[in-house]
Amino acid sequence: MNFEACFRFLAERLKDEIIVTSAGNSSELWWDITHETERVFYLEASMSLASVFAAGIALGTERTVVAFNGDGAFCMNPGMLLVERQLALPNLKHFVISNRVYGSTNDLGHPFGELMDYAGIAKACGIERIYDFATLEGLAQGLDDMIKAPGYAFAVLRVDPLGRHLPSPPLDGPEVKFRFGRYLERTGGRPVFDAPLHPK
Amino acid sequence: MSGNAADTASRRIVDVTADCGISLVASLPDGWITSLITHYSRDARFKHVAVNREESAIGLCSGAFFSGLGTFALMGASGFLTCIYAITKINYTYQIPLLIGITLRGRPGDRAKFHQSNGLYLQSVIQAIDIPLVTIEKADDIPRIGTAYNHSRTMSRPVVVGLTREVLRGEA
């Protein structure tokens, strides 16, 4: 499916969830479409750690946390699925974006992109709720089940390469941290920082 | 080595980490910390997560900072050396505090030849990326783990506590 259409659809449907994006295309495209600065943690240069980072966030909230990893990131650390299965967090939803290129480095071809069966790997790891979305129609049909039904879920998004370079979100790391952390505190999360912004 | 002495040392470390507010421990084993990991896994004050690789401990604990949990990433020296990218990219870029516990492998007395590279390079690497290192050389140093945790939160960067073989065996 078309990558941008896929993300536009997800951005339209995932309005209440906490979002963690990975290096390259997922951060750049989510930013380009939404310009969101609070409920999204743009974990750029994360090298495969976006979903376990999201798992850490999900440990402390009942809200749904959605993580995006690229297929390049996934291949660096497929064992992440074993950790996620062990945690079995009911509010963690993990998407792998399979565009078969390294999107952050000028769409250089992914050497294993055509070989990998990400859903098969997830199944072999013992994950029960697995989705494999190759079309926008399929995504539209299955997304609510994946996101709304309680339980850890893993999904593959089969998309075409983006084919163009987008700028990174114009936020320095500490700004991402404070916007995101204060947002969580303000919307009912536990205190993140040692000192509240507005002491009672 | 006395098993009781190692147990006592592990219990002290576990108690100090609980007292300073840590409730999530992510670990990968090293032969020196199996007793300590076992204590964490059996202690109801903690959620213990056995991760697939040390970088996952860095990622999980860094995310959990935003869940308001105090966290401790526990690993061997060799595993720590695989985490330089994750630490410098995630924790330094976003200024996320994290307490990391490691074994001080490769010191004189460690007879494992495959750990001698840690003796040669571990502390140099730690210094090269400017992570404060708090060494726990004897049982009386164990409370410094709490100080290291608080320091990490104050400076919004990771702090490493280095555990010696003698402390972990209850011999110092």
C-alpha cells in the first residue's frame, strides 16, 4: 500500500493513543502529517529500540501505546518480540513498517527485505495476535480489532518505499522529553519529573 | 565463597534499590550477578524483566522513565560495552536518567581470560562517554547505589554503578 496514505489513515484513526516513532521515515512522516508535539515520542536514531521503549511507557499507563519500527530496525533486534511476549502488555501495539528499504538513508535497498516473514517470526515467538496489512482496505478492516481489543498485538504494514526525503521533526531531544513527559503528567499519568510544573 | 554471604550481599543491594524508589529491574545475566538477579525476580517490590540483550534493558528502562517508575538496568561488563550507542543516542539525546549496574570484570583476581579485555578497556570507555561511575568496592559502599540513582535523576543522564566480585560474593 502507499506509505503516505497508510500513515494518513493511521494518524486519522489513532487520535487518543500514545505514539512512539522510530528512526527515519516513521518519525518524519508522522511529523509531516500531524505536526504533533506532545503525545508522540519521536525516538529517532533508535536502532530497533522503539518498541521496547514504548513497552516501558506502557508499563505505567492504562492508555494504549502504539510503536512503529522500521524493517531495518526490526532485523537488527528481532529478539525484541520475545521480551514483548514475556511482558504481554495489554496496551502495547507494535507495527513493523516493511518498505524493504532503509528509508532514512535515501531508500537504499534492504538486503533482507524480500526474504523476511515478520508475521511468521512473531508467530514463532509465540505471539498470538498478529496482523499483516498489505492494503489500505485491509488495514481499515482490521485496525480497530488490533488497537481496541485488549492484548498485546503485532502487525506488519506492507508499504511501498516513500520515495522522497522528508525533514526530521524540528525538536531537540530535551524538548521532546519535556513536552511528552509533561503531557503524560497532565493527562493523568504518574509524575514523571521530580518536580511538578505547577505545584499545588 | 559462602552462599550465605553472597545472599546477604544481594539482599542488601536489593533493599537499597527498593528504598531509593526503584521498582523495575531489567537484566541480562553475568555469572557474578546470578544471585542478585534471582533475588530481584523473587522480590514482590520489583517487576523484573529478563531481556533478550542489554540494549533492550536500556530501551525498556528509558521508556519506563515516562511511566514514572524508578528503574535499574543490570548487566555484565561485556553487555554494557554493547550499549554505548543506545546510551549515547537515547539517554544523552533526550536527557533521560538511568541507573545501570554492571560487573567490574577483568580486574586482578578475575581468572576468566575472556573478560580481560574489560579490565583493559571498560573504565576507559566509561570515561570516554562521560558517564559517572560509582564503584561499590565493599559492603559499606552499597548505600552509594541510592546516591548514584538520585544523581542520575539530578543530572538527567545515566550513572553506572560498578559491582566488584568481592562485594557480590559477600567477601568485602
